[in-house]
Amino acid sequence: MKDGRMRRWLRAWGYLAIEAGVSIASVVFLSLGIALLPLMIITGGVLLMPEAVRGLHGWTDLSRRRVGAYRGEELAPIGHVLPPASTIDDRLRFAFSRATGRDVLWLAVQGIPVLFLTLLTISLPVAAVNALAITYYWQFAPADDPVSAVYPVTSWELAATMPLVALAYGILAVFLIPAVARLVSFVSAQLLATPEKSRLAARVDALTLSRAAALDAHAAELRRIERDLHDGAQNRLVNVVMMLGIAERAQETGGDVLEPLRRAQDAATDALAGLRRTVHDIYPPILDELGLEGALASLAGRSVVPCTIEAADVGRVPAAVESASYFVVAEALTNVSKYSAATRATVEVARAGEVLLITVEDDGVGGAVERPGGGVAGIRRRIEAFEGTLELSSPAGGPTTLRAELPCGS
């Protein structure tokens, strides 16, 4: 056997050995699912089923990567197919989706026929070695319990045929192991791959959700701008008008005109500063001047809690993504300064292909939760508008870690 064929054969045997182990674990998962499903339905624990299904999808995603690596093709993880589930109805639809049914079918196939097929196939080389060894050790077996391979070996004449049996096992191993590996990987790929129709439907659902999130984020941004204008610049402009009215009456009556004019000037200056802050919050000019890395460094410099920025080699990304990333970090650092009692914070921004990864961590007291209308909810709304994801980990005692992923393809 040439070196190239030998490597392919060893790779096929290793793949089948791993699949045998996966099959044993799949049998356990399948048995637990069959045993617990009636109990969950009877006790009302069906609402926990989405979490169990997420575990199933995590298990099948590992197999998608493994099978795809063996076949040299990419099998999209189930997370790229199913839209995010937020409400109870969404989570139940997620649990009983067609993709879940296909994963359960793969689990059944992997756990029963694939288990027997892989164990039988990978044992062929062992059987060949054993047949050769029988030629020697058959004589030490008790007379009433002879060694058996294909047939009981009770004499030197029968033992002399064992090399032929070993040769047959070896020939079967040479041809069957690669063929069975191709068969098992093909069946797994067919069951784990997502049909084009389901991918398109899931894409439509994901776009619908991201559009709704974008509209929500846009509406929230408009409300914030309106509130800033009403409570800030508008009030100061009212003061300007009032001071100018006082100055006019003072001029008519011969009173002091300079004092109300100075106060009007101060109010106008404050109003202008407020308008600049509002415009800055819509799209910070510093992003155009210094890019995302420079803008984040500026944020870190203004942070109340000492903050370290790690954002090397991010480069330029679309302006909308830069703006969203800037405000994600700004809101996260605001939350850190207000609620965490932290002594330090770290912001890491990295680019992995077409995804921008943002991590904000502090050493505060922890216990942060996502509340409707709160800062974390606002961050999630911004990220979901780009079909991104957000994870918050904040155990009691800390640390608090916020991780966001934003697609940044041009």
C-alpha cells in the first residue's frame, strides 16, 4: 500500500473510530430524550424543551464540523439556519422546527445502525491480528472451550488455516474501511445539511427579525434625539428668548441691558454645545477622523473607570458598523461606571473574517441583568439590527463580560 493510500486508509479508520464513540454518546442522548419526553409533557416541563433542543443542536453542530472536515465541504451550523428565539412561542417553534426533526433523525441513525456498522468495520484489523495470534495460542485453551474465530480451532491443521482467515480479514479491512467511511460521512452529510428551501425560509425570517430590530433601534434613536433636543437645546433657546425679552424691556425703561444680554449669550452658548453633543451622538465625527480604533481610545480616555483598549489591526469597516460598535462600547462603559463598582475595565475589538468581535469586561461586583428599556437591551437592539449577537455573563461577585458579534462585510 503506497504512502498516500495508507494515509487515507488510516484517516478513514480514525474517522470511523471517532464516529463509533459519537454513536455511543448519541445512544445515551437518544435514550435520555425518549425517557424524559413523556415526563416533561406530563409535568408541564415542555417549556424546558427548547433548552434541551439547543443542546441537541450543539451536539449536531459538532458533527457538522467533523463530517465537513472529513468530506472537505462546509456544513452550516444550525445557528446559521434558525432565527433567534426570544418569546416562549418562538422558542417552542424553534424546538419543534423541521431542522430539529432532521437532527433527531440523525441522532437515531447515528445511535443505532452507524454504531453497529462502525464497530464491525473498525474491528476488522483487530480480527486479522487475532486470527494470526490464534495460530500460536489455540493450544493453551481448555479442550472443552476451544478458541473460536470463524470456526473453533482444535488442531494444528485448523490452526494452519488461520493465516488465510487473517488475510481475508485484512483484504476486507483494506477495501471496506474507506468505503464505509465514505458511506457514513455521506449519510451524515445528507441528514445534517440544511435543505435550500429551509435555508431560504430561515434567511427570510432572520431578515424580518433584523428589520424589526432596525426599526425599533431607529425609533428609539429618534426618541432619544427628541428628548435631548427638548430637554437640552430647546430649554436653553427658550432662556435666550426670555433674556432677550428682558433686555428689550430694560432698554425701553432705561434699565441695565448688558446683564440680560450676557445671560442670553451664555444660554445660546450652552444651546450650541447641546446641539453639538446631539449631533455627535448621531454619528461621532471622531470616527471619520481617527477610525474605530482612535474613537475607542478616546472613549477609554474619558472613562471614569480606568480602561484598556485592545483593537489592533481592525481596519476600516462600514460606517454604520463603526457607529454601532462605538455606541456599544460607549454604553457598556457607561454601565460599568454607574453600576459595577469596578476598578478597571478592558475592551477588546478584533476582526475575524467578516465578523467584528467586541468584548467588554470589568472586575466589578457582577450581577448585571438585561432589563427591558435598560442599557443592555439598547445594546442588543443595536446589534440585532445588523443580525449580530450579544452575550452577557455577570455572575455575582464578577467579573462581568459582554460579548458582541457584528457582521462587517462590505
